[in-house]
Amino acid sequence: MLKLKGHEIGPVIVKDASNRRALQFKNNIITVLRKIGVNENDIDIPLERMAIKKVQASATWWISDHRMHYSHNMQSKYVENLYVLSRVIGIEANRVLSEEITLSDFISEFREDSDIYDRRKEAREFFGCDHEETDFGIIDRKYKLMSKELHPDMPTGDTEKFKQLNVAHKILKRELT
């Protein structure tokens, strides 16, 4: 079970027809986003030509001039990453439809700046991690070690670097949990 954005999602294992299944998951995302008022032309979900490759799946859409984005790269295949995307986006959109949350809550959950990829890369560099690191446990351990060293109350403390550390941790936490 995966725990993402507060939801437990059972991963799917796709053994055949990966490209067809990827297209189905893409269409599921488009359908659920249309239900909450997103124009189909404002949705971008790039499909991987070889859906069995280990590639990140991502979806970008626009609501009320806000750029929304979600990506996932923890599964072994692109098609399985896209499945997780479809489940998370579907659960959150259905919460809007059932009036459990407002559209504003949905927007704040997925809103990202267009430079987020650069900021994630910089955050990984700050922690001394590989650019493709997706294990939040590794990042969290480095965060704890660095926070002890950089905390302003410590002799080696540095207030500005401590602030940078917390921002980097928050950026990666949002992506990976």
C-alpha cells in the first residue's frame, strides 16, 4: 500500500497491454478533471511511448489561472506511475464533487509554480542526493542530520542555511509523500 496525500492506494501491477492501460489511465484523469470543471484543452498528460519503462508519470492542468501539477515516480513502470496519478487525482476530485472539500482546497493541494522542477533539483543538490532520488526516508535522515548541524542554537549554526534546509525539505516532502 502506498500512502500519498493522506490516502492509501493499492499499487497495480500491469503485466501486459501497458500502452493501452496507460491510455485508459490518462483518459480516467481527463474524465474526472472535466467533472470538476477543467477544460480538456487545459489538461496535459504526456504519454510514454514504452509504458513499461521506468519513467515518471505527470499531469498538469489549469484551473482559474492556477497551474496544477502532480507527478509520481516510485513504481517500476510508467504505466503503474500513471495509475497512481489517476487514483490520487480521482480521489481528490471526487472529494470536491461530494463537497467534502472545496475547489479552493483542491487547488491548494495541487498548485505548483512552473519552476518546480528546478527547485526540486536544487533541493536534492542541497541534501547531496542524486537528482533522481525518490526515497523520502533517505532525504528525511539527511534533513535531520543537517538540521542538528545548521540549527541557529548550535555552535556551527547558520540561520540562512537552516531556512534553506527547511524550504528544501518542504519541497521534497510535498513531492514524495
